[in-house]
Amino acid sequence: MDAETLNQTDARTFLRTIGKALQDRSRVESSLGLIVANVGNLDHLKSVFGYRNTMSSLTEMARSLREAVDGEDAVVRFGEGKFGILLMSLKNPGHLVLAANKILRTINRRFDIGGTTFEAELEMGATVSGYGNSDPDAILQQAETALLAARQDNVSFLLYEPEQTSRIRSALLLEKEIDAALENNEISMFYQPKVTADSWLPVGAEALMRWSHPTRGFVPPDLFIPAADAGGQIEPLTWFGMNAAFRQLNDWPRTWGPLSVAVNVTPRLVEQADLVEQVGTARSLWSVPKGSVTIEVTENALMRPGQSFTTLQRLRELGIRVSIDDFGTGYSSLSYFNDIPADELKIDQSFVRKMLNDEGYARIVRTIINLAHEFGLQVIAEGVEDEQTAEALAALGCDYLQGYYFSRPLPQADFITWLADYRPER
Ligand code: C2E
Ligand code: MG
Ligand code: MG
């Protein structure tokens, strides 16, 4: 493929290219790999840097994509910020993963426009011919599905798996229903207590969203939060949840002293500067005292430190605690720890639940606790299901505990009762 294909072709032409490649493949042993890569933050880039600058940067990117693959492979631009990469002789699917990694590593995603550097956020999906697909349309559909699944999971790359098709489909359906859910009061917040590790005194609760759907019954947050995040409803959903939590915090009894509430925010929202404003507005609307709010963000929010570090730091300047959720499961690097804009690490429950039976997990937990303290952060363990785990965590110096052993997440009224009836047994 030569320079002219780096200019935009339409999807129909691209399908013909795939068809031709498939035909050629039928004569040889190897299979065909297709990667679809999309610049996820294209609209954002256009609005900041202008259409023309962004477009010329995309041409630039096409060129480096071209250089990252073999000579016989094809690189096609078939949408504004969308690229198709056809790998002509693939020995096995593993090679596709290697190729995708190479693309992510080697193509230049940083562009310099008028002295400002910005990063294009690539999301990629891929599939292999011979996966029951000798039809160009089907192979492109599979790669597009994998791309949507990658966006949903907030990862850079996924290889197609049949399970993604139904996942994307039900996500689409859910997306449509989220607006209605908010209007019809089907969404509410549950609260799961957090206690001190040394004397099990309540310090607050994590607010966890619940959707009671009229026909589907209870829809777990793990299903609809990623769908909302990939669609566009994560903002209304988050602002709703945050306002509900701040409002309800006012009705918690003061028996245990001032309590705080923790709200989960997805990495996508952390990259948006208006998070700070939204939290600030909600806090003054419900007169929430300083120091009573924690924002939980997963480690993935730290992967692109630029904007997100600034946002988290501004939150902290407002007196809002920042906790790094599911710590240990993400891909963040230790190098940022020196200036990590956080107050707390939250050890992922997958480590906590196994720490008593597996020395390896116990070591991970111990290491996280020491790491946190080394950098002046506090530590909370989630998923504490029994007394022995609670004791082991206290012995390791963990600061706070959360889990079924103390309480499951409860609706507001039950949480208030829990606070009234609770007697620390330590
Ligand atoms: P997360 O923030 O890591 O929340 C902890 C999850 O672990 C909750 O699941 C909680 O019910 C569960 N859990 C707590 N203690 C235990 C335990 O001892 N054992 C076991 N097996 N599980 C325990 P849940 O409520 O289903 O929430 C799942 C995830 O959905 C949350 O994980 C969070 O990432 C997301 N989520 C929930 N509410 C919100 C929200 O309002 N906004 C956003 N952005 N995400 C939310
Ligand atoms: Mg959380
Ligand atoms: Mg968690």
C-alpha cells in the first residue's frame, strides 16, 4: 500500500480491500489479521487544536502506523480518526497481539501543535480470519466489536471474542434505559461502612450505586457503569449519585463523630476538568463539611497523568480525599508515587480475600501497606469477609477496613439503623 491509501478511503473501499486479501489468503497457509484503531479523543482534540491541525496530525499518525507494520501489510484510513491495519500473513492470533502492542509502543501518539503537545488516545480491536469468517463484512464487524469492548473496559486493545457481541448488545440496550432509570427513580445509593482497623470504629461509608430495573430486576453496577461510561450517560449518573450521597450524609447520626462518604468516579470523568466544579457545587448545595468527602478512582485514572493529576490535585486542595480504588490490579507505574495526588490506597479485594490462604497474596497486601505508608498515604482494605482477615490486616498496619464482615452495602435507612445498633467487638 502506498501513500494514497493514507488519505481517507471509505468503508466500502476498505471492505473490498479486505475481500481481496481474504481471497489471496485462501491460497496460503497463514491467516489474515485485522486491527481497527480509533482515536478516542478526536472531538476533544478538534475542539482544542482546530480541525486542520488535528487532521494533519492524523496523517502523521497514519505514516507512523505504516512504518510500524510490515511492507506487505495494508494501512488504510477509513474514517476521520479511524484506521484499518491488515496483517497479511499471520501465523497465529498471538502474533496479532504482538503486532498491536508494537503499534501502541512505536507509533507516535504525541503531536506537537503550536508548541503544545497532546496525546491521541488510541483504542484498538482486532480479529483473525478463519474464526468462522471468510466474509469481509463479518471480519470488520468482529474487529469493531472488539474495539467497542476495549472502550468499555477502558483498555487500549482487545482481541475479538464471541462473548463481546452479546456484551456490547446488552450495553447498547442498557444505555438507552439509563436516562429513563434516572427519571423514574430506579437508581439509588447503598452504603457500606468503613471502620478503623485497630478498634473497628465507623469512619464513614462507600456509596455504591444500585439499579432496580422494572423488568430486569436488579442490575449490578459492574454491568451498567461500564455501559454508561462507554456511552455518554456516565456524567448524569455520577452527578445524580454524588448529589444523593451528599444529601443523605446529612441524615446519618453523629453517634460515631463526623462521618465521611466515598463516591466512585470513573477515570474518564477524572480527565475532565469540570469534575472539580461538579464536586464543589454538589458539596456546597448540600452543605457538606470539609473533610467529609472521598473520591475513589481506579488506578487506570493515573495512566495518563497529565490532566488527571491536575484534577485530582485540585480536588485535594478543596479538602476532598482521593483514594486509589482496586489498587494492585491496574497498570500504573511506581514512578509517579513521589507526587501521586492521593491520600489513600484501597487494596483490591481479590488480594484481601485470598491473603489468609496464599502467602503470595499476603505478601502483596503487606507490600501495598508498606508502600502506602512509605509515601505518606493511608490504606484501606476492601473485601474483608471474616474476623481473621480483619485481624491479619490490623497486624500489618492497615488503617481502615471495609467488607461483608462488618456489613454488606445497605440502603440509607438500613445504614442508619446499622450505625445506631453497631457495637465494635474489638
Ligand atoms: P468498588 O468501588 O471496588 O466497590 C467494591 C465492591 O465490592 C462493591 O460491589 C461491594 O458491594 C463489593 N464488596 C464489598 N465488600 C465485599 C466483601 O466483603 N466481599 C465481596 N465479595 N464483595 C464485597 P458493587 O456494589 O457491586 O460495585 C461494583 C463496582 O461498581 C464498584 O467496585 C465500582 O467500581 C462500581 N460502582 C459502584 N457504584 C458506583 C458509582 O456510583 N459510580 C461509579 N463510577 N462506579 C460505581
Ligand atoms: Mg470503590
Ligand atoms: Mg474496589
